Amino acid sequence: MSATSWAWLVLLLPLLGSLVVSLGFRAIPARAAGVLGTASVGLAFAAAVAVLVSLLGEEPEARHHASSLYEYASAGGLEVELGIYVDQLSTLMILVVSGVSTLIHLYSLGYMRSDEGYHRFFSYLNFFVFSMLLLVLAGNFVLLIVGWAFVGFASYALISFWYRRTTATRAGMKAFVINVVGDIGLVLAAFLIFQQLGSFEYGAVFERAPEAFERGEWTVTAICLLLLLGAFAKSAQIPFHTWLPDAMEGPTPVSSLIHAATMVTAGVYLIARTNVLFYLAPTAADIAAFAGLATLLVAGTIALAMTDLKRAIAYSTMSQIGYMIMGVAIGAYSAGLFHLMTHAFFKALLFMTAGSIISAMANRQDIDRMSGFWRAMRFTSIMFVIGGLALAAFPLTSGFFSKDSILAFAEARGGIYFWMAIGGYVGALLTALYTFRLIFRVLPGKPCAEAQHLIDTGELYHGEPQNPASGEREDTEVGFPGAEHQIAEHSKPMAVAMAALAAGALLAGLVQVPGVTNVLFGFLEPAFHDSPLAAIHPSVAHEWRGLAIGAVISVGGIGLAWLLWGARPQLPAAFRARLRPVYLLAVDKWYFDEAIDLLVVRPALAIGRFADRSFERLVVDGIVSGTAETVRGAGGIVRLVQSGFVRGYALLVIAGFAGLALYFLIVSQ
Amino acid sequence: MSIEWYIVLSSLLFATGAVGILIRRSPVVILLCLELMLNAGNLALIAFSRMLGNEEGQVFALVVMVVAACEVVVGLGLIVAIFRRRLPLDVDALRELRG
Amino acid sequence: MVPVLFFGAALGALGGAVGVIATRNPFYGVLALIVHLVSLAVLFLLLSAAFLAAAQVVVYAGAVIVLYVFVVAYIGGGEESAWEPIPGQRLLAPLLGLALLVELAIAVLASSLLALGTDGPDVGPGFGDPASIGTLLLEKFLIPFEASSILLLLAAVGAVVLAGRRRDGDAGTPSERFAREERPPSGDSSPTQHRRVASEEGVPVAPSRGTTS
């Protein structure tokens, strides 16, 4: 089978899984639904591997294929096909997406076991995987937008999964609205592309663009800025990032799949895919890079102040995506994608461990209440440390190689980008700090009550079900989390999934050790060979220098974290008191939510109210009700004829006859 | 007397019958006025039949007579039924079919 | 001679017509109708329609009027109330009648059909004979003839059904009848009790109660 046939299979399997589970939810027992969902994504991963194998059997320059199922619009110069595009970039993405998704499905088999909405969960999760695969496999902008929109919907459905929680539904709406704002940008960009270049197909667009546009022309810059609108909304970059922390209302597997490994990387994929356009619009590319840098730093500071475990990890995601955006914006496509892959592993792992710990804490997420889990949950703690090390770019972990490959490229490009690299190293320090803050707060020390209960009885502490954010009481029926919680120590599927990801987090970097192995970049580079930027290669020596700096920062950061939160726990409190404004800025998330509320939400609501009072009530209601009243009035008048009086009817008949006779008399003259 | 006279007479009788239907309220009287109109029509038919020298008009008038007889039979049957049910014999009172 | 007969018959017809629409008592109306019908028979004779004149007297003045007489006798002469519920009816009716008359008159008198001004073609003595009418009925107009006989049958059956002897269960307005059906019939003479008692005793039961009218 050709690569494209396998690719269609990759797309089809999760869709089938979703349909079967959702349509058969009455017939299929719970356990089977989960296994079915996991199997469909697992088979999709196998098919993705087959795509890879098939591609590897070809010449590097020939590894790009487009395949179309049918043409669904052909009118007036517009041709849109249901087509996919398989090349190195999309292959990497489908491998990462399907692989990590399989592991997360496996984790969910255990984690969501007692939830009443089990079938719905797997159906939505499969649908999400299908949408993401559609997004990365799409061969034209229209299908990309379709996948983009489906992913947005799936994210909304999954964030609001526990739909009886008001906080969850509000968070789902917030995510969806901000995503839609990004969708507008993407759609407008697609329109502009069509107008300027006459096609939606990737092949045609990227071929015609360098001839059609001058470098720096305003049209292509506008296109790229609109694309960035979409990318930033989806990837939670400043200023469209406010939905991501709230999205932690969703179940932990959702956070780990969507908001760490896959959906939020869609923006990175977009910029990498349209690299030809971004090369032609350096202004837009620089704006993207700066936004990425800003997000990286701001999110890092906020993560230092967060006390909710999942939200802290969410800000970490935001920060790492900032790295990736910065990477692909400055031309380090392969490096950015390398970091995407390793980040998928260790971030998903971190969320999984967070899920395990939160289960042990009877669904409470406040790190102020957590301590001593090293003794209570050994396996989970080890996984946590592995993930943390990878995130903090500890030497020889996967994060180490990937993060520094981006920064080395930035340095090598020089000029302003050198300063971006410096910013990146500062961010790396922050990363190490906040990661190990979490680790040193939660793991060592005297076990908290829940941990102690676990140590003593080997069973989970049973608390009253409540909303972790607001503390409201809940029950455990459908729409709320289930009655039992699962931890990795007690659940085989969870443990296996976490172990697999841990292996990836530790070893995945080895595919791209500078000067030693060049597996990943060698595979990816031909996809970007059109871009002059990709020709910039930092020398091996430069790379090792960068790695060395990174190692120092990482170890130093971990040490500093040990100092602040391990050895001298009174220091952070002192800092908080001394630098109170800075602390407030961080803990209030730099007031972005408030700013958006003031600048966007309130004016929009005011406009809506005004429109309702003036236009809606007077004009629209006037027309509609007016029409109804007129018809009713006319009907009322006509009703008078139906008086029930026979003589009245006879009068009308004779009058009509007289009139008719008159007419004929006149006409016959 | 030329045929015109008969036709005009027929119209006069017809108009009289029509006015009668419109102003009387008893069903029996209305049926009587209906008879007037039918007979006016018959007169016109026979006058034209004479004018054309063709007896077909007379056959037509005969059939009209048959129909009128049937209609009277049924109408009077209705009136008897209404009377039997102790409903007022007044077309203005029988007006339940209204919009 | 002919004009005299014509005007006499015309006056009779008109007088009868006016009598029908004007008298309060329906019985007098029926009598006026008799006058009208007989005058019309005379007019038919003037138009050489002998058979039809005879049919008019026999069928109309004979059968139909008798029917009317019986019904009016059964019903009695009720007074009609003077109040007019339909606004404008009393005004519009004569006006419309007048309008109708004028239009029809104009249509006839101003018509370009010249034959209207004549007495008609010379017809032989057999015009309007029963023989010629009969021939037409049985040859050219056989189907209308048969159809009208079926119509008569239908009318007769319909009248019998409509005016048929009522049982007690048919009295009252439809809602009263419906309400009555809801409650089981009370009293010893209810059909079901009767039947039950009768079957216990082994006595055959009459299928209907024909005692009341």
C-alpha cells in the first residue's frame, strides 16, 4: 500500500472508533468501549508507522504525496478537494499525535473508570484524535480549517466534560470563543490566499507564492498576521492565552492530550507548514517570534506563583509552546518540531502524574496541601521526577537536546535573534525553577493527611466530592467525576502508559545528538528545503557550547529550587513579602483576564445590549410582529364574512352575480 | 308578443325570487322563493326554445322541473327534521357554522 | 288575443311572486305560489309548449304544492321576528334585485340577437307535443332521462332518512345527545338490562324499542 493509502487509514480509524462508541453506547459495555477507543487509535498509530516506513523507502526529495478522495467544490475557478498531503512534516505529526494519544487512551482506561460518562469520553477523545489528524494531514487550506474547527469543538466538548460543573462549562465556552476568534483569522487568511494565489491546495500555493509576492509586501504580511491570529489562539500565546489555564477544568487525560501534546501544537504546525509564506513576510515572522518569547517569559513567571498543580503545569505548557513558536518563527523548523515531539512526551507524562496525585488527594489540586508523596506513591513520584527533569532540560534528557537546539539556532542566526536566545536561556532557568518548585513541594517532607492515609492503609483517602476550584459540593452522577479515583500504583493501564512516556522523555533526545546522530533533522529537512532559513546550521561546536550553557542553567535552576523550597522554605515567603507587587503581578496572571474583560468583553456586551434595544426591538421585532399583526388584522376582517348567516351568504352570491353580469355587459359593448 | 317580453318577465320573476331569499327568514318561505327562481329559469328556457324552433329547450326545462322537485323533497325533509328536533325554524338562528 | 292572455298571465305570475315574498303567513305564501305556477302554465301554452304546461300543472301545482301544504300544516305558521341581525341586508336586498333586473333587461333588450324581437319561427302543430318531447327524451336525451330518474330515487330515499321517525335517543342538540350517551341508560326499559333479564328467563328480546316516536 502506498503512503497515502496508509494515511487515509490513519484518518479513518479514530473516526470509526468514535462513531462506533458513540452510536453503540447502549450496546457496548463500558470496558469494551474504552478498549475499542484505545485500539482504534493504536491501530492508527500502527498505520502511521506504516506511512513512515513507506516514506523511508523513497528518495528523500520525493517524499511528498498528495492524494484526494473526491472533489467537493468546483465552481468559478474555485476547486476544493477532500485531499491529504503526506510529507515528512505531516508524518512526524501523525506519529506524535497517534502515538501519544494511544498512551493517553490507555491511561484513561484506568483513570476514568468510575465515571458515568465513560462512553461519551472515549467517543469525544477519538473524535478529537480524528480532528487533529485531519488538521495535520489536510492537503489544502479548506480541509485544514475543517480540522481546525473540529479540534476546537472537541476541545470544548472535553473541557466541559463534567458538564454539571458551572466552572467547567464556563471554561469550555471561554476556550471556544477565543478559538473562534483565531478561526476568523485563519479563514480570512485562507480567503486572502485564494484571492492572491488562486488556489487552496498546499502544492499550488507554496509554488506560486514566491513568484507572486515580493519579500515584505503588505499582502503576504497580512496573510501571515491573520494566520498568526489563528495560531496564537489555538496555541495559547499572548494575548490569546487566557483560555488555557481555565481549560484545566477538564479531566486530566484531556489536559494531557489536548492541552499539552496535540491541540496546542497546531499553531506550531501551521507556521511550519506555511513556512514559505512566513519567509516572505519577515515582519510577521518576527512578531511571532517576539510573541513566543514574551509568552515564554510571562508564563514562566506566572507558573512560579501558581498553587494549583494543573494550572502550574498549564502555564508551563504555554511557556514551552512559546519556545516552539519562537523556533519555527525564526526558521528553526526542525528544531521546533523536535521540541514539539519531546514536549509531547514529558508534558503528557507530567499531566498523568498530576492526575495520579490529584486522585490520591481526593480531587484536590492545591499544592499547599500536598506533601510527602515520595513515600506514599513511589512509582508516581519517580515518573514525576523524570518528567520534571526532561522539562527542566536536565542533561541528557530529551528536553535537554530539543530546547537547546532551538536556542543554538537562534544564536547562529545572529542579530536580534541572539538576544532572543538569551531570553530563551532566562526562560530555561525559570522552567527549571518552577518545575522543581512543584516537585520539591509535593514529593519530599512529612506526608500530608491523604498521603499518610495511603501509606497506612494502602487505600485512597476518601473525601467529599467537591469542585477543586470553588470548593462547592458535588455528587458523583453523570456530569461530575466518578466516585472512585485511580492512581498509577493501583491501575495497570495508567502505569504502563506513564512508563512508556517516561521512556520517551528520557530517550527521545538521543535521535538528535549534535554531531552524533541526525535522525530527526535528516528526515525533516527535505520538507523545508525551499526555505533559505533552513540552510542555517549552527556548527557542532556551537551546539555543544549551547548544550553546556543549558546544562549549567538547568542544574543551577534545580539547585536554586532545592534551596528555596527544600532547604530553606522560609525564603520564598520572605521574597513574596519583599517583592509584593511582583508577586501580585505573577499570581494575578499579569492581569490579562481583567484587561480582556475591560477591553473586549464589556464593550461587546454593551454593543449587544444597545443593538437589542434599538435595532432588534424596533426594526426586527417591528417587522416580524408587524407582519403578524397585519395578517391577524386582515384575517379578522375577512372573518366577518363567515358570519354563519345563510342570508348573508346568499347576499354575497347575488351581489357577485350582479357584478359579474355588469362586467360582461360592459365588456360586450 | 315577441320573445323579449317573455325574457324580461323571466328576469323580473327571477329578481323577485332573489329578493325574497334575501329578506325572508323562514326556511319554508325561502324554499318557495327558490321555486320562483327555478320557474323563472324554466320560462326563459322555453321562450328560447320557441325562438330557436327547437324542442331541446323544453326537454331541458323538464329535467329542471325534476331537479326542482327533488330539491324540494329534500329541503322539506330537512325542515321537518329541524322541526322534530325542536330547533327554531329561522335561518338566522341556525348559525353554528361560523368562522 | 295573445297579448291579453300574455298580460293576464304575466300579472298573475308577478302577483303570485310578490305574494310569496310578501305574506307573513307561509300558508298564504303557498297559495300565492299556486297562482304563480298556474299563470306560468298559461305562459308555457302561449309559447307552444303544451306538454310542459301540463307537466307544470301536474308536477308542480299538483305534487310539489301538496308537499308544501302538508309540511306547512305540520309546522304551522310561525311569525318571523322583525329585527334584522345582518346589517344592511334589508337595504341591499331590494337594491340588488333591482340591479339584477336592470342588468338582465339591458342584456336582453340591447342584445344584438335579432331573433329576440320576433315571435320565433313558424312551427308546426306538433311542436311541444308529448310525442316529440318523448322522442327526444328516449333518443337524444336518454342518459339525462335515466340520470334524473336515479336522482329522484336518491331524493326520495334521502328525504325518508332525513325526516324519518326519530327515536328518543335522537332528541336534543348534538351535545345533549352525546352527554346522554355517556351515562348508562337508566330505568327498567334499558336494552341491556332488558336483554339480560330476558336471556335469564329464556325469552327472545326485541331488537329495538319501537314504542316512542
